[in-house]
Amino acid sequence: MTEKAELRLGDKTVELPIVVGTEGERALDISKLRGETGYITLDPGYANTGSCSSAITFIDGEKGILRYRGIPIEDLAGKSTFLEIAHLLIEGELPKKEEFHSFRESIRRHTMIHEDMKAFYGALPKDAHPMAACSAAVGALSTFYPDSLDPRDDRHIEISIHRMIAKLPTLAAFAYKHSIGQPFMYPRNSLSYPGSFLHMMFSNPCEDYEVDPVIEKAIDLLLILHADHEQNCSTSTVRLVGSSMVNLFATVSAGINALWGPLHGGANQAVIEMLAQIRDEGLTGRDFVERAKSKDDTSRLMGFGHRVYKNFDPRAKIIKKACFEVLNKMGVHSKLLEIAVELEEIALKDDYFIERNLYPNVDFYSGVIYNAIGTPSNMFTALFAMGRLPGWIAHWAELHRDETFKIGRPRQVYIGNTVRPYTPLEKR
Ligand code: ACO
């Protein structure tokens, strides 16, 4: 029998069914609340609101747990590959050998973009942020591939998913090449997914970039660690936009824009800029931490804090370790890494951060790796988008498979003027 909670409103009592997730998370089902009582709930920032049921990713923010389809992130990171994870998230299972082979081959077949899209980049200013260019280019995919736009058609869903995964690295690398005035490099399908991306970023027609396996592995790891994070800002955007039945390309374009903000994926660029500022202005870690704490200063310790994690972000632990390994293997000494370590040590012992449960998040160390391998800082968030893509797609696909599917449409509490007459312009 379904457990129920009782809500008393004046002399009326309503019963609210309690929904229990597979990990014991409990939620009050308020879907009939307005119909039965006229009340809605109010939860700015949605910190207490479950917008859907989902079987993709489990997070326990208090215990620092993250699992994709039940598998702990610690087991996946370093053992699997990003394309395997994409399959896991989207299809629900790790692929068997033949499944993986055909998935990977299909992705490889779709890495090129329509030749006319090159002209599209030419119309963008050179200093366009790669996230703006990516979002515009991904949105434009729907103009080039009208044969895969119907989210009610299984074949359209499959082909648009494969196209999206295959083409995003190409679109991101083209955005970078455009910004530095170099010719576009085509994808190299004999290379791995991250390898082909590195080739498109760093090769030029005169000189091949030899993919360093250490860097290739690091990129793959970072993509895996970013692959999904349940109902974060960009994924919720994807679900909301997708719920209008618009195609996958338009939906992902919206997700990219949501990710761009410095409070979300844009934090990785903001972290490296913060570390560089500390280095260039000769500040100490303590100086900056004091600024981040001050109510009179708008600075925040970027890469610290998380809406869900009130304990260590498990991804941050893995990235920190990888950061040391990668820099060590490459023989790189990074002043920025030193500053990051100092900031972390200070913040973790500081009452302000302790009381507010502020720990390093996924973005705190990722930028240091990207930086060390030569990625320009304005490309960091585009790399995050490449990583998050399978998560967005998995949520989009889950939404469309859901029998209780509805367009997303929150309500509000109106606090504006009550009714008043129109005053003609000459009388105002
Ligand atoms: N530096 C200094 N103070 C902070 C920080 C920070 N990084 N993060 C939170 N706080 C403080 C806030 O000022 C607030 O203090 P108060 O209670 O005295 O007013 C308190 O901690 C709670 O912060 P909120 O902003 O209310 O927490 P919320 O859950 O809404 O925000 C967020 C989470 C946006 C991630 C926030 O911690 C932040 O801005 N961090 C820096 C940006 C960042 O790293 N973003 C990446 C997040 S991970 C990701 O999206 C991939």
C-alpha cells in the first residue's frame, strides 16, 4: 500500500502519496495538490523539488556518492571509455562487444559536418566565445539534418543522437580554429574520440599533431567525469526545452547555453582565471580566500561549493589525483596547481567554508589539467559540454520514453500590480 503524508490546510486535510526511490529517497507527490486545494508549492531555485523520476544517475550529496546507472563513478573512471559511458547512460547498460563496435562505428561515420557549415563559422566574429559558437552551430544542425528532427520517431531519435555525439567535438574544434584564424581540420576517424578531437584542435595543414596517450587518456577521463549529474541547471534546461517536443539539436543548443554560465560549467574557465589572477597580482591564497568570504566583495572561490554536494564532490577527488599524475607524466611544473592546492588547504580549514559545507567541486582542478595540456581557457566549458552531452541525451531520451510525459510548465506566485486601467501616452 502506498504510504501517505497528510497536509492540513485550514479545516481541510489532503493526503499526499509518498514516492520512494530505489535508494530510499522519499518525495511527496503533489501532482494533484492544486486540483484538490487551489494551492501550489513555492521553491525558488528548486532546491526541494523533484521535477521527474529518473533511472540514469544517483547522487548522495551528503555521502559524496555518484553512480551512473548504478555503477560508482570510481569504478568507471579510468577503467571504461567515454563512448562506453555514453552507451551506458543513453541505453541503460554497458555495451556488449558487438554493440560497442556498431555504436562506435556509427559515431565515427557521422563525425564530419555539412561542408556549408564552414561558411557559418566565417560569419562569426573571431573573438566569439566557443560556447556561443557551439550553441549556434548545434542549433544550426537542425537546418542541415531535417531528416532526423522528430522526437516521436525511433529512427530519428537514434540518428540524431549519433550525429550529435559524433559532431560536437568537430563543431567545438572548428570554433577554436576559427577564433585563432587557422584552417579547420577534419576529424580523423582512425583515432579515438578524444584523439580525433585533439587532432582537430592542434593539428594544422602543415603539421600533424601527434596525439600523446597521456593527454588522450586525461581528456577521456574528464569527459567521463562530466558525463551526467542528474537534474543540474543545464540538464533541467534540456528536459524543459525537450518537453516542448522540439528536436534534439535545438534542445542540446539550449543545454549548452545553460552550461556556459559561471555558476555552472563556466566555472572551470572562471577557476583558471582566478588562479591566474592570484599569480599575476602576486596575491596569497589567504588574500583571495578572505575576498571570497567578504560580503563587500563579489568574488567567490570559484570551483568551490555545490548545490547537491555538502561533502567532497567525488569527481573532484578523482580529478585532483589525475591532475598530479598527468602533470607529473608530462613533466610540467604548474604554478596554478600550486595555488589551487594552497587555496584548497586554506578553505577546507576555514570556518566560513566548513559551516557552509563548501568543498572543491568538479571544476576546481579540471582547468589545471586542460591548461597544462595546452587547451585555451575559453575552450574549457566547451569540453565540459562534450562531456555532459551523453547525460543531456540520456535525459532527453528518458523524457520521451516516459508514459507520464508532459510539457514542463511551472507555475508562479504573482506579486505584481493588481488590475489597473491603461493610461494613454499623452496622459502619462
Ligand atoms: N565562495 C564563497 N562563498 C560561497 C561559495 C564560494 N564558492 N559558494 C557558496 N558560498 C556561500 C554563499 O555566499 C552563501 O553564503 P551566505 O549563506 O552567507 O549567504 C552560502 O555559501 C550558500 O551559497 P549559495 O549560493 O546559496 O548556494 P547554492 O547551492 O545556491 O549555490 C553554487 C551553489 C552556485 C555552486 C555556489 O556554491 C557557487 O557559486 N560556487 C562557485 C561557482 C562554481 O564553482 N560553480 C560550479 C558548480 S559545479 C557545476 O555546476 C558543474
